[in-house]
Amino acid sequence: MTKSGPSAVAALYHWVHGKWTLLPARWRPFVVNLLVGMAIVVWIHLNPDSSMVKRQQDRGLDWLSRMVTNTPYAPQPDQPVVMVDVDSATYAQWGEPWLTPADRIARIIALLLDAEPAQILVDFDLSRRTDLAPLADILSRHQGGKAAKTQLIFMKTQASLLPANSRLPAFRDSALDELVASNDNLHWAAPLYRPDPDGVIRHWQLVIGGCENDRLVLLPSVQLLSVMLSDGVDKSLEALLAPDQQGCLAMPHFSGRIVLGSGKQIDLAGEQLQHRIVFALPPNPESGYFPVDWQGRAVPALTILSARDVLAAKRFSTGGLLTGAIVIIGASHRDSGDIHLTPVGQMPGSLVLANSITALQGLDQVQRPPFVLILLVDLLLILGVSWLFVVMSPFAATLVSSAVIALLVVPFSLLAFSQGVWLDFALPILAVQMRSVFAKATFSYHKVRRKGIKGVLK
Amino acid sequence: MLAVVMVLPSLVAAGQAVGVIVAANNPDLATIAGDDERPASLFAVIQPGERVLVAPGGKVTIRYAGEDVEVSPANSPYRLPVEASGDTVAGNMLDWALSVLGATDAEREEPLTVAMASRGFQSLSLYYVSPFDNRLQRRDQMILIHERGAKVDSVRVDGFGQDLPLTPGQAGMTVVDMRALPAGNYLVHVCAGQRCLPVSLNWMDPLQKKGGEVSVLPELAALALIRDGDGLELEGVQQLWSIRASTELASALFTRLIPVE
């Protein structure tokens, strides 16, 4: 360090100290609050991947998700979703089978195909099974003109063990592999999610990489494939692989976005926030699911039917809810092992898929607003809260600032969130509130020590 | 403020509900009457104000604003009332506040049994209690626990020279006569149909306590097999015997094991 270094610091210190002493005593906490709040805003911006920021972000987004779920502020699906559910009653009626019988899945699919839904998602693991002949029989007939109206999506899972010289597991084989490969209306997709350390599913993986014969193979997630089939897409997933991708030796990295036929852009890379699932469809809402506009009328965003009722039906309604809808055939009984924790409660995997599709259809990926806007909004809030702590007691200031946040900032956040924008205002405000309360408490403590209780009460 | 003005109305207002037929025993016997008349078959949408008529012998279930309404000749014609469906932000906020205050604890405390059990693959295998390894104390019998519909055809032990005798037990289990198998490390092949599951087994002599006293143990061991990816794992369980009174799952497993004794 040069000689001028320490002297420059000292000069700066004296300058700041001089200005500080000129400041009226009652405004000093205001300035400190401002500096503390803005420092936190900048720190959050510079450390988006720190565990504390992520935890705070998760809490905030969990809360907002819970507020908007099943309301007009949640993502709105492009078409209704219908779920044919192997529920506990169906499972019991079928004699609690070890594996969901393929012949019954086949019969359900055959019935549904007549009603011409846009997509049928079959949410059962069909790998490693030798009883799929009834299903293969139905699917082999699903081609030609009318068949193109319904796309069928099956779930592809991955083996637990990694192949030699690979960081990526292989996709499991299925007796349907050849059939799916030869039919344009049949598809594999990945139903794989990675829960957070607390076991809650909050994020999706849009593309899953697997290793086949030392070669990287990409499989779209269910929700990505669903929107790609609905809207069309400008390029293949492989075209977006980062140039330095090392085959099976690294997780797939993407650069760039795919553009759907509707003009919507989906970023395959991006920060974790962009891969957050906004759960629009909670499990078992008391007042039913919110309505969506569909072919000139309002229909429930999600309708769940028991598989046994579907199989028992002699006829489906023509032009009813099913035509053009997305249908998910899944299981919700406890033995399915497919029940998961989400920010809006426990739900079967098929409902997680329905939420993921709805979120990707109805919402642009969750984004953070420009840093300048964050800085501006947080600055205004911190100024307001700090001023309240100058002119009021800590108790009153905490009450008033919390009420203002609830009345002004929460609706603003909801509105922004419904557009896919997440404004994280809570941490800086909370820090300012806590710092103010702590500073006042410290001041009172020193006062008591200096004057004693009686002196303070005089 | 503009945001507040825009948001506030819909904080408290949900959308208008429509009904959907979610079960129908015979669509020929049920009709929806509104601007037009159409069969009340599965997936039919019913608008508020429309009526559902059910003839004798018919029954339909309408999902409406979160409720299932059964319509039979007894309450036919049934007119769909005008109600809202979906939630509101205000309602969600109230639910959240109540949950924070503990008002919904009763809901959360609904009895729920979760089995710490895993499904195996295909016909072989099943329940497991973790964590255990594959060291089993010798017993006269070993119980293979498996899917109810499965049948174990043979149990072969590498280096032993003969299949172990099997006795079919109740559905879901097979009793293996282990008396001939001396202590040692083995690879055991449990076969059902075309599939064989290899299981490494450390078949140990009974443990002796400090004073040289041989612990008295029931002559029974249980083996449960699960698939782990492309491999197979043994998950079980001589310790199961000693913990049967203390864990729900062990107790449940022994409920199945006891008749085989």
C-alpha cells in the first residue's frame, strides 16, 4: 500500500464523520436504516445463489403461491385438464394390484381416444414390464387421420445406477419403445423432478439428459413436450446444447431459448427462479377449481374422475369437456408411492404434472425485474419504513409499516406475480424493521442502566 | 395505488361454477335440459340454471363447485344453482392465517398411516425394513415375503449343490427349509418364472453372549427383496423379530408371518 492510501482513508473517514455529526440526532437512525436496507438489496443481488437468499426466496414464493393458487392470479391453462384417477376406491375395486394393470390402462385410453382429447398423458412407469401387450395392441391402431388429433405421452424413467464413464443414468427400456419410435402420435417424456432439501417440490427440470451407448440423449419433460406439441417449436433441444457439452461426462448445459409457435419463449438454462413451478391447482379445493374459458363457455380448470367411473361409463358426452382437453391418467392411492410434498400441500404426481403444464402454458417463466426497478422499489419502501421508525414508537412503526406492506405491496406483488415477475421485497424491509426495533431496545437498555428504572419512569 | 384498485375486486370474487357429470350409471336414463336437451353422459358440462332429469333406474353424479351431487329419480329434476367456484386471494390469506394460528390443526391431525414399505419389481419382492444388511443368523426356516400373486419356484444356492426345499405358505410368502445349509457366505438365487434374483447372504452361526451362552432365538428368519435400479438388494431382517413389538411395520409383517410357524 502506498503512503497516500491510509491518509486518503483517514481523510474520507473525517469527511464522513464531519457530515455525520452535522446530522440531527433523530435522523441518524434513518440514514443507518437506509444504508442497511440498501446494502441488503445489493448483497441479495450479488449473491442470488446463497442458501440464505434461496431460502428466503423459497419462503416468499411459497407464500405467494399459496395466496394465488386456484384464483385468477394463478397461471391459467390454455385448455381444461381432465384427470382419470386410479384412486383408492378404484385400487380397492381392482384388488389392490401390484402394478396398475396394463389392460385397464388400455381400456381407459381406448375410451378416451373416441372423445378426441388433444393429449393423453399416461402417468405410469411402463418400463421393465412384460404385460403391456393389451396397451401395445390399442396403440398400434392409433395412427392415421383421426389419430393425429390426440397425442399420447408416456413416462420414461431412468435407472438408478450410472453406466461406466458416465455422469448420466440411462433411460429404462420399455416394451413400447419400438412402437413409440415408429408412431408420430406417441411420445416419451420425463416426469422427473428434484425435490429441495426439505422434500418439497418447487422446481421443474425442463429437459432430462440420459446416456445411451456413451451418447447423450435428451428427453423433454412432460410439461415442455406438452406445450411443444400444442404450439410447435422452432428448433430441436439438441440445437440448444452448449458448445462445450461433453457427452455423457457432464449434465446437459443449454444456451438460448426455444420459441413456440405462439411466440412464447422458454429458457432452458437460466437461474433456478425461472424453473419455479407456480402451483395453480391445489389438491381438493373446497369450492372446486377455478373456471377457464374453453370453446365459448367456462369450464373447471381441472376435473378429476375416478378411473372406475370412466371404465363403467357406457358413453362419453360428445362435444363435452373432454374434446380438445389434456387428459392425465394417473394414480393417487397411497400404495402408488406417487404422493409428493409441494408448497400448496401433498398431491399425487399426476397433479404435479397438471400444475407444471398449466404453469408453463399460462405463465412466462418466473423472472426477476430489472435490478434498477428492484433498487427503486426497495429504496422507496425502506425510506418509508425508516421514516415511520423516526416519527413513531417501534411498536407503532412496526404495525403501520406491516399494514402498509399488506395493503399496498402485497397486491402489487400479486399483480406482478400473475405476470411472472417476482419482486423480493420482504428481506430488506424485515431487516430495517428488526434493526430499528433492536436499536430502540438497545437505547432503552442503556437508558435504564444509566438512570435506573425510576429515572426512566420519571 | 393503481395496482390495488386493479387487484382488490378479484381478491374477493371467484368465477362462476359450472357442473360436470363425473359418473353416470346409464346415460340413456338421464338428460340435461336447458336451451337444448342432451344426454347426461360422462364429461357433459352443465351450465347454471340447467336441469338434470333422471328416469327410474338412472343415477348421475355432478361435480359442482367442489361438491359431488348425486341425482336420482328421487331428487329429479335437479336444477343447478348459481354458485362461484375457485378460491380468492382473501380466502387463501385467511386459510393461511388460520393455519399459522393453529386453527386448522385438527385437519392436519387426521389419522394417516404411512407404510415404510417399498414396492419391488414385478413378481418378486417387496416389503423392507431399513436399515438392515444381509447378515442373517441361521434359522431352520427362512420366510420369503413377496407379492401375493407371485409363486417362488426355486431357491438355489451357489456352491451348495441342491435347491433348498420350499413349502408354500399363505399368499405372499414362501417358507424355505434352511436346515441343511451350513454357515457361510453364499449367493442365493430366488427364482420365479423366468426371473431369478441373486442375493448375497452371510448365513451366520448363532451369536454367543459374553458368558458363552447361546442366545435363544426363534427358528425363523425373514428375507425381503427389493429391486434397486438394475441391481437387487436384500433388505431384511433377523432383527425384525426383536423389534416386532416396537414398530408398526414389523408388527404388521409378523401379522403375516405368524400363521406359517
